[in-house]
Amino acid sequence: MRLITHNMLQCHVKGCNANNFPLELQEVVLEQEEAELNEDFLRNMLGKIEYEALVATCLKLDINDLPAAMPADAAYNDEFLQILHRVILETHIKSGKMVCPNCQHIYAIRDGIPNMLLAEHEV
Amino acid sequence: MSRPEHQAPPEIVYGGDEAAKYTGNSRIAAIQAEMAARAVELLNLPEGYPGYILDVGCGSGLSGEVLEEEGHVWVGFDIAPAMLEVALEQEATGDLFLQDAGQGMAFRPGTFDGCISISVLQWLCNADKTSHHPKARLTRFFSTLYSSLRRGARAIFQFYPENDDQVQLIMGCAVRCGFEGGLVVDYPNSKKAKKFYLCLFAGQEVNGVKQQ
Ligand SMILES: [Zn+2]
């Protein structure tokens, strides 16, 4: 799972509706995989990314490349878009777990695939 | 032959052997790709617009390949681990999740520019466990899907409805969750080629301004 998708995830346990984002990454193994830069796609995503959460998540993973605030000219700032591309589209979480900051539900990640299945009482 | 969704839950029907067979069969693969291409067309995204697209019941990633070819970035989930394993072997380019559509999904509001789903929806009408209530599962699925789509986005489901009642059940749940839309039937006069696409719209994009 790429970091962009982690930024779109929130806990979906029944009744867990507040403070359920971002899911906290623990014991993760990361892998860099090259991908073609697609600036139009990144521009499309700029408004959807929760930037503060992304930066905080990255810092915990020792990824320090992103500026603390999104540049005002982000959509046409080539240098920024390249860094963003590397961080959110080329950084994959191979294994580890995601923990909900609210209800503490643990979503395990194996072979890059998060297990989002809930127990009956959590639906 | 009986319908696969009558045999066992999907994660069993598409277990190890069947997952490999399903993906290795070039005729099935070709039909799947064709239906995925049609679903992507029905998403009606602007020409050349690289979207962030959800594939519900992505299986081994056959429809993901079509999305990829169209320049989209995709995220897919499936309830059958064996299918996801095949997706990994095939080096699927999308982000994969092990997830049950009937439990809803965990994406933030407005995440996706569109959703496609090939041959999955009829499974949600099953009650594979005593705790499964099709109407509740469909409602949870559609309500969380509605929220995860940006306003004005579409969700296109190719599916095999068993009868009119099933179509009404599915449509009723979708509409109660805020969707508008209807059924598109391709090749309506061919018993073999006939295909159903449920086309759902997640609200309106007013004057190009996204309504959240
Ligand atoms: Zn939670």
C-alpha cells in the first residue's frame, strides 16, 4: 500500500466516528518502488490530501523530505511535486500494522495488503 | 450450472485452485477486461483525466489493468485472499485490501473520482452467515461508498442479477443512501452477451463546484 492510500484511510469500526484518522503506523517495513511521475494526477489529489497528517505520519517513519506546510503554488511547483510523488506514490508499506487512535483497533498489513475485516460485533 | 454465489461464500468459491483457474482462463479474462473497459467508459470522466479509482471486488487485478491503461491510479479490495495472492503474483499496480464489501469501507469522504466493480454485486444479496442480512450489508456498503466518492462521481457495477426483486433490493438500498441512477443493459436481445451495468451517481457537481 502506498502512502497516498494510507492518507485516505480512517477507522471503520462501528461507532468509531471521531479522532479515527490517521491510523497510526507501527512496526512498518517500507519499500521504495519507482513509478512514473504523473503531475496531472498529483494536482488532482492536492485537495484531497490531509497534508498535516501526511507530514506527521512521514516524520514517524523517518521520512523528512516534505515541507511542513504545502507550498501555496504546490500545483505548479515542480520540485514539490517530485518530492510528493516520491513520498506518496513510490513509498510502499510492505508490512506492519495500523492502529486506530480512537478505538485502538489494529489493522494488520501483510505482503503490502491491509486486513480491513472486522469482527461481527464491530460492524 | 448453478450460480457460483449459490455454492458457497466468495472467499471459498474463489479459493486457491479456483483463483488460479479464473485468472488463467484467457476467455474469462477477455470478457472481464471487456466489461471493465465498458465500466470505465460509463464512469464518464473528462478526457485525459487521471483519476483515483476504487475497484470493488478487484480479484486478481484484471480490471485494475484496464484502469491502469486508461491512466488511472487504483485501489482495490477483495474478500478472497487467494485472489489477492494471484494479484500480487501478477504484480498488480493498485493498492490492495482484504475487505468485505458488506462491512463497508474505511475511506475518508470525497476520496475517489469513481468506482467500478465487475461481477460482484450479486454476492452481496447472499446471507452466507446467520449474522448476514443482505439489506443491512447492502446499506452499509452503499452508504460508506457514497461518502468515499467525491460529489458528482459515478460508481458503475457490472453484475448478474438473479431476478427483478434483486435489482429492486439493490437499487432501493442505493437510493436510500443518496445515490441516483439506473440500469444500463448492453446486448439486451442476446441471451449470452446480455450485460447489466448499474450506474450510480453520487450527487451533483453544481456549476463545476464540488459539493461535499
Ligand atoms: Zn477506531
